[in-house]
Amino acid sequence: MRLKQTCTTTGLPAPYLDPRTGMPFATVRASEVLTHLLNHEGVWSGGWGAISRGSERT
């Protein structure tokens, strides 16, 4: 039995594991965020203390 894991992006219960990293994720959007990070498409925002997608608005 696998331990219940939490998605690091959403904080939701994570029923899926990314096959490239083994990181748990909960939604399609969370998987997309992992993909962008793996592709080095994020920019560190010191003001937010987080990685953002650069100039793209959500």
C-alpha cells in the first residue's frame, strides 16, 4: 500500500506521481507546473518567495 501523499503545488491529496521526478501531483495544472519547472521556464520571485512563470499573466 502506497502512503497518501500531498501535491506540492496545490496542497491537495495527490493520487498521481510524475514519472520523470517521482513527485506527487493532484491535477493536470499541477503536472503542467512540474513540466515548466523541468524545462527551466520558471523565474524566481524574491517578493513572493516562489517561482513564477515570468511575464505570463494567469
